[in-house]
Amino acid sequence: MAEPSAGTKYSGTGAPAIRIGRALASPIGVLVTIPLLVIAVGLGILLLGRDATRTATGDLVRRQLSEQARSVQADVAFALDQAGPLMARTRVLAERRLERDAMLLALHDLIVGRPGVSYISVSFPDGTYFHANTTRDRVIEVQQSQLTPTGTRVEWFTVVGGAVVPKRDTTNAYDPRKRPFWELAVKTRDRAWAQPYTFAMTFDTGITCTEPIYDKAGALAAVLTVDFDIATLSSIISREAASRDTVARPTLDDARTIVYTGDGTILAYPAGDKLAIAKTDQLLSYKQLNDPALEALFAEAAAPELRLLDLGNGDDGWLASVAPVGGQRAGVAVPLDWYVATIVPVKTLLGPTRKLERSSAIASAGALLAAVLLSIVLAWNLVRMRRQVAASRAEARSAQARAKELGSYRLVAKLGAGGMGEVWRAEHRMLARTAAIKLIRPEALERDPANVEEIRERFRREAQTLASMRSRHTIEIFDYGVTEAGVFYFVMELLDGVDLESLIVRYGAQSPARVIQLLIQACSSLAEAHDAGLLHRDIKPPNLFISRAADEVDIVKLLDFGIVQTTGEIAAESKAKAVIDPSVSSIPTSDKLTQLGAMVGTPGFMAPEQILGMELDGRADLYALGCCAWWLLTGEEVFRRDEGGAKFLHKHIYDPVPSLRIATRGWCPPQLEEVIASCLAKEPERRPANARALADKLKAIPIPTEQQWTDARAHTWWNEYKPPVPVTPPTASNVQVIMPGTVEQRPASATSEAAIGPTIGPR
């Protein structure tokens, strides 16, 4: 007998593995293997569930604690920073030395709506003292005190209907000149924060921002204060206050939040009002609260940044988040050594978790049983369907191969879709170059049979118009046709960038220098169109696109020529129809889409004569371009859409143009304001004569060197906000194919089927 070959030996040693694989793939093997796998996975999940649940709960609570600390940190910082502007306004009152009622009314108005502020006061060297304060019942009172031979006369008032109404008066020994805030102001001769101390009448622990005022001779004229006490600071971090004065923040049951200084003085403690603590002239310390959680907290060292602490041992301990909230506040150079902590018992966290563990064990057992039964049914059907799936895959591969052989363009990814059309990133099958394809599918036309012919005509007109344009700043078209399936399409260059609507929505108003450059480029496209007797009629931010190509950036492309008309057609139309009454209810109110019907264009970017259906020329497009310039500079439309429909359009026809200088922030050349105002003139004859004239005016605007939009700045912006994204080669699994059939029109300019860069959005 002949010796077995090497291949025969390899096959022999692999035979057991092959037999096992075949056994598992057999109907009986599938019926056994799948249920066993389900059981194994289910038991594993059940065993790991307890630890996973506890870990997830702990992570969630830690995130909530961190968010709570950051939120309180922001609220307290906001409250303290109010001292700066309040000091500035109170200084004016002190320098003018108003009469009693005027002074008290002014202080009352200053403290209204100031969360966290408990007192605002003005003290004078003769001992006269004015202040406004917010009580624990959130009532605002005002007070005047004056020194008399028999003591200090204190008069309390309320403000009703803008008038000072007496409430009560007393006599005591209060002298503002002997209080810590006065001594600190005289000592520092500048704005300063006092160390925590007890207030004279309430004995609440508080902190004061104080500032002296000196006259021209250098003598002390007055001392100003803005005070924060434990009650007002506690109110802005309590749950109740979260629903009244501050933004609601996530809370935890049994959680306590405390604001304190580095030496342990309590400044805010919402839970403190529930404790029987006698009020004395001593500062409130954490030791007075007899709280084990606070004792454990203060045993930890302070940290300069947010951190989480485990306090105590096991389930009897607490979890706390600690963050600094002091720092330099209200313009005072000396930082405050303050911290905020949120403490929650561990039992609060693990109690629900343990209940969940018990219920989840029962539910998991039931689910596991159901899964085993389901897996048996699934395995049985899986065996039966395998042959059907194999046959379907073979048929799909055959159909895909036929489509690849017949198609010229492969649709790789959808870039956008509108009511009728879609825009795709595509690849030429032969040249392997990317392009943008705009198409209308037959099923979309079937949804609007009354306007099918108009939609097709717009599509054809847009393709013809784009094919006739040569400006670098007009989107370029390469091909146009109809597939055998009735899909209308045309192929355009693929643009890498963003439209001007998205530019402002995402990145905010742009600098005047950049806006000028963008407008000049848009004028180039419009100039060519107007020279050919074509009016765009739908100039708006979504139809202006900034892109990059190779090493160039900020290249403007004008899109969407779907409702373009010649001046002759518009003149004939305007003679045939009456002027539209702005009160007609059929005026479209959509703020995004170009409307089908009697009035063509986009509300908010239409010239008065276009709204009224009058004869148009290129200056109507310049009006719309002026609206786009306003959008770029301010981030808003020229007229706000407080009221839609005819009332909104009425503003464009009759209302004067608002001031651009008021609407913009920062530097804006007056020449640019004049140019935009001329574009937005109601009468066409007051606007620039044509797009080239507008471009010349824009080019003539002087721009200081520090404000210029240089090529380096442009590249920096693109690298920061729109970094290049490498194009991923398409695969057979994500490719669709357009199969050209009868071609209605192929523009004479379509000399290449390649495209340069990324794409426009659909109309």
C-alpha cells in the first residue's frame, strides 16, 4: 500500500475539528448549541449584574455630585460678583447725597432681584446710615439711622407703589463707624472683602464687600457695603430656591450642600435652619452643628479644584463633592478662601440598588427561561431559513454586479434631502472622482402631481443656467439627464465648506472685513448672471456657500438657480398680474423654503418690488444680498419675525431699515453701514446700479490693519472650525447606482465629469 501524502496527513489531523464544526452546523447541533449559549450568557449576566449595578449607580451619583458642586459654584460666584456693579451704582448715590426718600427708593431698586444679596448700605462720617435689606420672608425693607444725643434713631420703611411708607422706629446704640466693615474700608482705602463676622441685628454669619469714597480733598466721604449672610446664601443653593430664583439642578435624596471658609466658618447651609442653634455674636462653625458628616469632611485637607471624597466607613459613611468657590470676586485682588461641598449618605445610594438587585434576579430568571424557549424556536427557524438566505444573497450579488456594469455614477452618501430632491456625494465609476449629484425621484413627483411640470422645468432651467455660467463663484455643473427609472439628475462640483446660514448658526456673527470679502465674491457671480439678463430671485444665506479648494479658502459659491428668470420673462409676468395686496392670507410664511405659487422667493430676503409682484431687475438681487450681509454681521434678519405672514412682509415694504451700528457688536466701518443701507433702500433707483458697482464700493472701504481678514487668518479659521476630513473610499455595501437612460440635455460646458471637493445642500 502506498504511503499517505503530506496533504493526507494534514487532513487526518484536522478531521476531528471538521467533524465538530459540521456537527454544530447541523440542525440538531444548532438546536442544542444556541440554547446552551443563551443559558451561559444569561448566567454570566446575572452574576455580574450586582457589581455592574452598584458601579453604575456610584458613577451616576458621582456625576450628579460633581454637577451639583459646579452649579452651586457658579451660583455663589454670580451672587458675589454682583457686588462690583452694585458698588458702582451705590457710589453715584453716595456722591450725590440724595434726600432720605430718594436715597431709600434708589437702594430699594438696587436690591430687587439680586439673589444672595442681603444688604446694600451707604454710611457717612456723621454716623448717618442708609440701607436696604431682604428679610428671610423675602420682603424688602429700607432703613435710615441717625445719631442723636440720646442714641441712634433707627427708622424702618417699606416701599409701596413707588413711595416710602414708614413701618417702625427704634432707638439703639448702633454706630456704623464702629462696625468691622467701616474699619476695614478706612484701613485698606480700597474695595475689600471683610472676614466673616456676625451682623449687628440678626447675629447671622455673613461677609461684606466694602469700599470707601473720598472727596477731592482726600477726606472720607462715605463707606459703601454689599452684604451676604448665611440665610441669603443658603437660599440660592437650596432645593426650594432652585424652583424660584435659580436654574433647577439635579438633586439627591438626603443630600446636603454647605458653603464654608478654609478655617471652618459656615457661610451657607440650607439644612441649618432645621437645627436648634442659638444665635450669638460668635461665628457659626461646623463644630456647633454636631454633624458627623461635617466632622469627617473638615478632617480632609482643602483642595484647589473639584474632587470627590469618601467619608466614613462602608454603608455608614458619606460621599461628598468639594469644590472651591472663592477666588477673586467683585474686582478685589485678594482671593476668597471659600469652598462648597455636597454630602449624601452611602445608604441613600445603596438602598435602592439592593432592592433592584432582588427584583432583577427574579426578572432575570424569568427572562432567561423565556430566552431559552425563544432560542429553541429561533434555532429551528434558522436552519429552515439558511437555504433561503443563501439564495437571496446570490441573487443580490448578481443584481449588484449588473448595476455596476450599467451605471456611470455611484451614490456613496446622502448629503441632504428636501421635499422633492436629494443631494448625494457620488463617484464616477470610471474616473473614480467625487462629485455632487442633485436628483428628483419619480416617487417624489407623485406626491405633488399638480406641480410636476413646474418642478421639472425648474430642474431643467437650473441645469441650463448653471451650464451657461463661467464665474468661479457660481456652482459648476458637469452633466444633466434622466435615468431609465425616471430619475432627473444633474452632476455638480462637490464643495468642502458650509453655507452662510449654518456658518452664523454654528459660529456666530462674522467680522466686517470677512463679510466684505464674501460679498465681493458673491457680486462676481451676480454680475455675470445679470449681464446675461438672468435674475436669481432667491439670494439667501442657505444659497451662498463658502468652501475651500486645495490651498485656497473662503471661496464663495452661489447655489440654487431653480427659480431664475430672464428680465424679459419677469417683465411679461409683471404686466399680466395685479399687484399683490400684502394682506392676502395666501402669502407664504415659511422662513426656510422657496415657495411655489404666485409669489416666488424667500420671506425675509425679498425686495419690496418682488413682494408686490412688480417688474424686477438685478437690483432686487442686490437687496437680497444686503439682507444676507445684515445676517452675516448681526446673526439676525433685518426685520425680526415677531409676526409672520403679511405683517412681516409689510416691514420690508414700508418700515425704515434699523441701525446696523446698534445691531452689531464691535468694530464696523461706517462706509459698510452706508453700502448695506443703500442695498436695502425701498426704491430700486437708490440702490447700487449693478453688482459691479456694489463690489467697487465694498473694495473702496478702508480697513485698519488689525481688522483685516488676511489669508493667514482665513486659514487659521478653517483649520480650527472646519479641519479637512479625508474622504473614505466607497465600498460595495454602501454604493447605489444611477443608470443613465434617455438624456434630455447635456450642457455644452460639461467638458469633464470630474468634480473638485465637497457639496451643496438640497433645495
